[in-house]
Amino acid sequence: MNHTAEHNNEELFLSDTSSEGDVNVKRRKTDKNESSTDSDDDFSDWEDVPLNDPETLDSFNIIIDNSKGNQEEKKNRDKLRAAIENKQRRKTIHYLGMISYMMHGFQRNKWLNSKELLKKLRRMIPESLISTRVKKYNRVLKKFRLAPTDASLKNEVYANFIYIVKYLIKWFRLNYKCDSNGLRVLGYLPRKSISSENMNDYFPDSSVPINDLKGFISMAKKFKHNRDTGAQIFTALLRSLGFQARLVFSLPLLPTNRHVKIQPKLDHEKLQRNKDFDLLYPYFWTEVINPIDESEIFLIENICFFEETKRLVRLKRFTGSNITKENLSEYYTDIYFPIQNQFNQMSMHYIVAMDNDNLILDVSARYMSDISYRWFNRLDLRTDFGKEAMLFQSMLRYLNVRNTYQSTNNKELDTLRNIALLNYNIPSNFSSMKRNPNVVTVSTLRYNEVIEPNMKPIGKVKIDKKFLKEPVFFKNSILVGKSEQQWKFLGRSIRNDQINYPIKITKALKRQTILKKRVFNANILNDTHELNDIKLYAFKQTSPYIKPSVTKLPSGFLQLPRNEYGNIEIYKPFMVPEKCTWLTLSNIENILFDYQVGKLVLPFTDKVEYVSVVSGFNFTSKPGQAIPIKRGVLVLEQQAVLAKKIWLYGKMKRYEIEFRDNRLRALGNWNEILKRLKIKSMLEEKYGYMK
């Protein structure tokens, strides 16, 4: 569209005669306009266009201002900036929510272990159950622990355990009252409704806040609150009978993708009647370990689900045999995973289970599919999925710092990892495969990625009609390559025996300077495309940075290492050469330069050698150029004290000069004020006082 407008502008060129000079003027105008819309790759094409003679006065141009196009371009830039800010805001909310909810669940689980709470809850259990089934269960369990191979005792313990659990589920549903609303995290608030006055339209405030353990015990005694507190009380109820009951918490995080749901407005009348029963899936539920077989676990949810089969589910916790796709249903259930539809906006991201010892475990693989990437040996921190998983794992380590993992916990974690690495879906189209955090194909690799040799594919898929079926690999099979310069930025060098064995050869990376663009284009014109190739190396092909060494001259003096530009590149502190010191004092390079050329006269004349240090490059201040960022100087260790001494003298001299200049400037200002006052008084004497 812009090109069409430019051609139309050319037709409006008015002149009595179309002379050769006019044509040249018109050609120059056209080239200039076209260059402004071309890509950066053609920057060198118009940079050296020769200028013609100045325009004569007998001809002129009428150029229609393309303000509409400029406004549209500005509007698009504003939209892009707003989209980036919104994405960053969503990510921040997501990360803060993860930390807050994990701390909340961890604190609530601590309260559930309170002796006072457990004592009060045990007293609330019907005496008929305590005096019969519970006593019988405890008596038979002691016998079974003395004779664990007795099948009859095992069956009797199991029968009593199931009876107690089912009895408590029914009793709890009959007696616990949901009189308020709990968590309702269904989407982001609309931008226009963030004011505190409109909060009640989106979030109910009917729940009595629970601020401490005393408040929680008070609610437990009343046996009424919201459904989330009910699940926590039921977990404590099972613990009061001696069962290994875990509090399971599905963190109600908001998604970070662009197409997110908006928090729906509340229908307060309806909400007063159903008390969160419109939420089809729970945020809290309970896991109970089988007392006669620690390799089994029972999932209990007795408030949200109406089907009895969903309230008590039996799964394997760990096993000595292999887990396959065929027996995956024995370890995994999807009844807790929210299905997105017109009746449900709930989502599931991370699930934690907290046991009687306050140990918190990631049990997401038991309830979710397509999370294999969280169990890879290394996370891909280039993606949002990898960053989220890293934050989650860091929080787990922080909360478990005082806990120890039992052997059964380690077996369970191994089983969960095997479940996650089996329970995945392979996308069937290119865009989905490109975004998938678990699997990858050769055609969806990035420019700097390769599949590690000798890796076995996990399947085959046809994601494009133009290609045949291609093998699918886990993303932990990817090797990421970097160029020699990129590794240097990270403080590493390519090993000498690996220089000729790059994992991949790609075309020149993003050309950020005019010089590199010219070299790239020249290589194409000269048919030397191989000079534009960049060799990429994996981490295992590198070693810690090989430092340049100090050179000893024939005269006996030591010479600092330099590059072709007369400075040295140091991106990490450990890249400083041996027998050298990196000084990062302010303005030290300028002071040493003044001392070297004689501008700074000091009481001593000792020579000091220094090299300016480049610690990075700036590509934004001057487009098309790489401006080195200098930070301090490199000097010999034996001259470090002398350099600091020169710097101290130089700073004192600069301070004296600055102080003198300030005094002179102040005196000049006063002199100006006195002159103006004198002029003012003269005018008043001659013309009288004036405001």
C-alpha cells in the first residue's frame, strides 16, 4: 500500500517540461522513499546513492503527506507495546500467585497437625464408630504388624479401613454445612472493573476470614464454612484417627496465554443458594495411604463430586514393575482435571500434596497429562513453561528444607516421573508441534538446535501434507548450539579438539551492524556463501574460557594482551588473565590517559600500562552500529597499586578543578545579579518605581 502511494506521488510531479534533470530529481526522491520501507538488509543499497545537482527553481514537487499511514504504524506499535506489557503483567500475576498459594497451602497444612485441633475433631466423631469399628481396626492392625504375611488379618484390616472411610464420607456430607464461598479463580478482571467498588461483582465476601490457628479451630468446632475449609477439616479428621492423610491442593493459577477468560460477574442470589456448587471441580481434596500396603493410595473428595464412584478412588502409589500405556490407568486418573466448556472456566496447572510431616510433594502427574517437560533432566529456561517449572521446583525445595524424604517418597517420585514421561499426546499439526513443550520433530527445530545422536524416537507423525511421517523425540533430546562469540559472552571457549566438529552449521546470525551486512551481501555477490556460515557448538564441546597470557618482551617488560582494536573483552570476572587486575573505578581510563599524555602532572613519573576493558555491546543507541560498553581497565598486578594512586590523585585534581569552576560560576552569577540590580536602580531613578 505504501509503494502505491509513493507511485501516485510521482504522478503529481508538475513541470512545464520533463527535462533530464527533472527525471534525476524524481528518481532520487523515489529511491529515498523506497529505502524507508525496505528491510534492514537493504540498508547498504541506498546508503551510498550519489547526490545529483541541486533542484532548480523552475520545477517543484507536490508530495501528499502520508499521515494516515504514519498514524496506522504508530497505532500498531502501541498495540504491540501494550500486548508485551499485558503478557508481562500476566506472567507476574502467575508467578506471584504460585508463591502465594503454595505458602497458603503449606501454612494450612501445618494447622491441620495441631494437637488441639485433632483432639477436638476426634471428639466430634460419633461414639458408635469410635467404640466399634475404630477400636477393632486398631486392634487388628497391631496384630497384622506382628504377622504381616497373614492374609486373613490383612483382609480384616482393609475391610475395617474402607468401612471407616466410607462412613466418615457420608457422615461428613450430612453434617458439614457450606455456608459461604471459597476460592473462585476463573479469569482476569476486566480492565474497567479493577476499582474496589466493583470487586463485589466478581468476588464474594461471605466467608468469615481465618487469620490464625485459633480461628481455624473455631470454624472446625462450628463445622461450617466454605468447601475449601471443609476439605481441610476432613483431612484433619482422618489424621485424628491415625491415618496418613495428605492435603492435596490444586493451585488456582491464571493462564499466561493471550486468549484468557474474563472473571464472570456473580449472580449473588444464585450464589447464596448453591455456595460454590456451580464449580464442578475441587481445589482441595484428600489422599490417604493404604495402611496395609504403602504402595496404594486412596483419593477422597466428598463435597464437590455428586457421583459416589468419584468420591473414593483407589490408585497405585508406586510399584516395582514397569509402567506401560496399558496399565497407566492404575496410577493415573483424569476425573479431577477440569474440562473447559461453557459451564466451566476452571483450569489446572500444578498440584501439591502435603503429608502429616509437612513434606510437600509435586503430584501433578497423578492428575494431569502432557507435563513430561517438568521431569526432564534439564528444563528449557528459554520458554515460559521452563521458567514456571523452575520457580515451582525452587519453592518445593525451599518449603522442604527442614524435611527428609523417606524411601517410599523417593519411590513415589520415581513412579510419578515414569507416569509423566508416558502420559503425553503428540500434536498432529505444525503449529501445535511448534508450541508443544514435551515433544519435537526435526522440521520444528530452531535454527540452533539439533537432535542428539543415538536418541530413540518415541513415535512418528505427519504434521505437514508436504512431508512424510517423521520421527518424534522428547525435547530433552535437543542439543542447543552457540557460536564461538556467543560462548565467549558466557565465559567459555571451544575445545581445540572440537573446532572442526560443530553440531550444526547455519547461515550468519542476525546481522546487527552495517559492516556485517555489507560483508554478508558481498559474500553472496562473490558466490562465496560458505563465508557466511556460522559454526555452532554444544556445551560439552566447550571448556572454561582460555585466558590470554601476558607477553614478555625482549627488553624484559611485560605487555598486556590486546585484541585487534587495542582493548580486551572481559564478560565475566573469571576471564581476567593471569598476573593482571581488572580495575573498575570510575573514570579510571580517562585519568590514566591524561596521566600518560602529560595532561595530569603528578609528583611522580612512573609509567603504567593499561588496556581498556569491553564488557558488552550496545546495539540500540545507534542503529546499525555496535557500540562497545567499556568498564574499567586492565593493568598488571604489580602496577595495580600505582594505577589506584594515579586515579586517586586524578580524582582530587578533578575535584579541585570542579570546585574552582563552581566558584567562578557562582561569582559570575553574582556579578550578573549586581549588574541587573544597578540597571534596575538607574531605571527607577530616571522613570520612577515600576512593578
